[in-house]
Amino acid sequence: MQICCTKKLNDEMGIVPGKGIEENDLFCWSVHLITVKRRKTLVAVNDSNRYGFVLHGLKANDFKHINELLIQGIRNCLRDEKIKSEIIERYLKAAGELVFSKTRGAKYVARLNRACERVNIFDDCLETKELYQTKVAKRMNHELIKVTQEADYTYPHALLYRDFKLFAGEEIVQCEAVDIMVKLNLDRHTAWRRFITPVDITFKQLHMILQAVFGWKSYHMYDFDILDEANKCILKVISEFEEVFEPSPDCPIRLDSEVNFSEYANQRYKITYCYDYGDNWEHEITIRGTNAEYNKTYPVCLMGEGNAPPEDVGGIPGYVEFLKIMADPNHVDYRTMQKWAQSQWYRNFDMELINNRLETILRL
């Protein structure tokens, strides 16, 4: 595997780079060393697909083990994309031992510089306690890029999947997923969704998924209650934007970004989700089962029924009145209500539209 280093990185490592001989871009990574928040930060970009990863907070001693850190960085970024472990190891074996060289030309340096710019822009996502930076890498690899003058825009992660499918000659993604049913309490009306999602998500990401499948706009506060088999609340999960929340001695409180859904994704727990404390939309979440060989990195809506109310309609009583007016073109408020509903993106359940949104929801 060829590691194509800038002069700054070569100087830091104290090595004289050799002459690069690798012709397959997939086995070449361009690497630069920058300073972000006064900490040494290594940015690596694959020469074929522009997919990158970041190591932040490197110490002097780390450069003595840079080979191991680079290999682990490649492993980590491929695992984050849920590529099968055996395919990752096959790739590393085919790429061979690390060989350090100079950068391969202006084209690759320009791509590397763009990635470094992204790291500086997304520096608020950097984790000071971690060397490998998952959040920043996700943001980098979700930036639209234009591959050639004639080609459409695409994402580095999409190009990574293309390359690895060609390399492996088989389906490359596999992860554990959970099958979820969510019912929205609308009294006499019905609205439910069933979807499958990778299980390694936070409750903040689950909130984003629920917003997508029900067509909400994430305008309001929300929380999750996790209950045991005796229907006792064992944990309340709240939004990081919550300003005031009264703690209960019987039920601990944690932020949604800090709690992994996988800890509670089994049938022993009952989970409720309340969105918009004013309208008080209550959802009951039921775990239907798991799938250990899910072949996607994103959620998929499998089925559903009924429409979710528009935002700020006034709770269940307001929604009942809204439906009454919308069902009567002769009602004095029909046209006004119809325009308002359009402004709120109110629409009939559309599974194709939902799934288009879900395809990128975990990368936001």
C-alpha cells in the first residue's frame, strides 16, 4: 500500500520518501499533516474514491508507530461504512506492506487540500479524547463532489462502495439491524410505520429517523422513556437542546446523543417517544426482531399506514378539526386550511419519498 505524504508529514516522521510504484489508485492514500485547535492532525484521502479519515491529537511518540495507526485508521473507516470484516482484511492483504512516497501529482494534492479544508470547517466535531475521528470523517465523506467535468455530483462514500464492490466481486455491506414498529397515538385515527435500521445508532439518530418516517420537521423538543417489563421508567432520554428538565429520583436522565439505542433494542423494554410537548404527539415503539445480516448502512421504511398530523395543528383535538375542514371543500375555512397544510408539508403517506430521505439520514 502506497502512502503518499506531503513534505510536511515526511519531515515530521523524519523519513526520506521512496519512489511510488503503485498504479492502482485504490491502494494509494494521500496524507497530509495539519494543525487544528493547536493539535497535530493527520488527514488521509484515498486516491481512487476520495474517501478520507482523520487522526487528531497526534503526539511525538505516535509518529514512531505511524504504520500501525494508518492501517488501523483504514480499518476503522471501512468498518464505519459497515463493510464486511473479511473484505477489509482481503483489501489490506492485497494492498501489501506500507510504502511511503511523495505525493503523486497536483490532482491528488488538490483533493487532499479540499479534505483538509473540510476538517477545519468541521472542527467543532473533533473529539479531544479520541485519536480516530468518526464524526469529522462522516461529515467529510458526505460532501458532494464532482468527479469529472461531465459527471454528476456524488459522494465519496458512494465511490468507496463502487470501488469495493468491484474489488470484492460480491455484496460488501453487512451489519446487525433491528426491525421496529412505531404507532402514533391519534385516538380514533391511525398512523403507524414499520422500518428496519442498523442497530448501532444513538437515540438522537433514532429521533431523526422518526421525524423522517412521520414527516415531522424537528421543530420542537422531544424525549424518550424507556420502561422495563413492570412498566417502570428506567431511563428518560432528552434532547441536548432541552433547557430545563426536572430530574426524577426514580428515573435517571441522559442526553440522546450519549445513549446507544443498541443497549435497549430488545423486546424486554418498552420505549415511548414524545414529540412536541405542546401538541404532545406520543409514539409507542415496539421491537419486532433483529437481522444479523442486514446489507445496508441506512434505515428503510418497510410499510406504514395513515398520515401524521401537520406541525402545530393543536394536538389531537386540533387534528380532528383539521381533518373535518379538509374533508369539506365547501367549508368557509377550506382554502385557508389547504394553503396552511401545504406550507406545513402535509402530505399522504409516501413510502418512496420517506426512503429517499432515509438513505442519507444517518450521515447528517
